[in-house]
Amino acid sequence: MDEIFLKPVFIEAFDLDDAWFQCLSEILDKGHVYTITRGSYEGQKRLEFDFVVIRVKKPSHQIIPMIPEGMSIPAPTDMDYIQGYLSYLMTGTKTETEDYTYGERLVGRPAADPKEMAKDMPLSVNQIEEVIKIYKQKGFGTNQATMEIGMPSDIKLDDPPCLRIIDTRIRYGKLHFILYFRSWDLWGGFPSNLGGLQLVKQYMADEIGVGDGEIIAVSKGLHLYDYSWDLAKIRTNKNNPLSLKGAAVR
């Protein structure tokens, strides 16, 4: 039997709408089907890239996915939802039922007093403002302006953060984001996640005084749950059953 190797996919897109469409099209042809044994939707089937790199040159051009008129499928997100998601990213408020929020990890958790802050130093740092400060005070020649979401203790959570790191670079007069997602729902999560992060990038670029640049997203877990397979096939006009059977199932 021939040895099987991972099949990385590289997608170069113009804007976020284009990136979403291309990912849907590619995953239907090149995704790996398996049953989830641990994690969200345990027991369901998932279609997933082995590894994917997505480069988006102009993410601000079209942030939300466009559903052509006449297609009987719902849009996965809208600007109202993305604006709400931006608040989630930019504030550290967390409810009692949440193990974490991205905003808590990015901008710090509100504390009642300084003593409480001191006991939780990893969550008392506003990484967004620190990165802005680094670039404004020290210039653009650095590889240290990285914002981390993941923490070692996350391995014990039932649902650890999907987004793990937001790396940044200023080059050619623009601020660029390099993202890593350990797991990523292509239908529902991808459009809102990238839309919200694009708005964060625009805010940071304005504060620093540079242009708004590219997004490069990397994941070994970009996937479609089985309930969205038919939706993806409708959106991409892929009706061939071999898209989800045969060669892609291994």
C-alpha cells in the first residue's frame, strides 16, 4: 500500500467573500471526511482540509459573503453580527458560563481592584494596545508584535480556543495579520471571525498611522460539519456526489 502524505492547500483570494467561496469549493474536492471522536459535535461527520493557507490581499473590499440572488440558502453572517463580534474581541467582559473569551485574552479581564489584577497577570495585559505602542515607539523592524490567545492550561478545557495566535507585521506601509486556527468552522465561523478580525486590524492600522494590509490565515482544522455540506454544494454549484465520496474520503 502506498504511503499517504498530508495534502496542503494554498488559496490566494482578493477579498473575504472570495476567500470563503474558494475555501468552500476546494474543501468539497479535497477535504478529508471523518467522525469527530472528541470536541464540539462529537459523533458527527466533518469534512476537513489536511492543512490550508489562505492569503487575502484586500480583506476590507468585501467583508461579508455574498449569496447570489435566487439561491435558497441563508447568508452565514452580516455586518450587524460582525459589529457585535468586534465588541466581543475588543472587550474583556466574560459571563459566568464562559471559560474564556477572545476579548479577555486580547485586552485583559476587568478586575475589581489591583490585587485581583496582580493574581491574574496573564489576563491583565491589553495586547492590542501594546502592539500599537511597540510599532509607534520602536518602529516597524520587529518580529515581537504578536498577540496570543492560547494558554497552556487550555488543554484541559472541554472547548479550548480555536484561534490561537494573531501575529502582525508592518511591511510596505501596511499592517498585516497572520492568524493560526487549530480548528475552524468554515460555514459559520470563518466569515464572522475574519470579518471581526479585519475590523480590529483596521482600527490598529489607523492608530499606528499605516495602511490596512493583508490577512494570511493558517489552519490544520478548517472544516465543514455534515449539516452544511449541502449548503456548500449549492453555493458553489457542485452537485457531483464524488465531491464528498470516494477520493476525498480516506
